[in-house]
Amino acid sequence: MKLDGPLSLPISVLKGALLTNPHGAEFYITGVSVDIANHEIFIELQERGSVEWSTLKDWSIQLQNSY
């Protein structure tokens, strides 16, 4: 994922952020979950289900002014 701005932030600021995939499709983050046993982070997307954080490396993110 391409990040502009701070590289360290509370997980709570991800909720409501806008993700854009390499094809230009946009999705809002509705939540974040963690699989502690398998060390995986999942991002819950509006109308798309959830995706693993590591699969978003080519996506961009726009954080809302929530912090």
C-alpha cells in the first residue's frame, strides 16, 4: 500500500478511510480484525467483505480527518 503522511497511527483511524485499488475501484473501510493465532490483519470493506492487509500493497488510502 502506498502511504502519504504519517507512518505510525492508531488502528482506529482506518475505520472510514477510503481505499482505491489499482483499477480505480473505491471501498470504504468499515472495520479491522486480527487473527492472533495466524498473525494476520484483515480489513473489512463496505460491500466487499474482508481482505488481508498484505494483499493491499498496490492500493492507495485516504484517511479521514479523525485524529
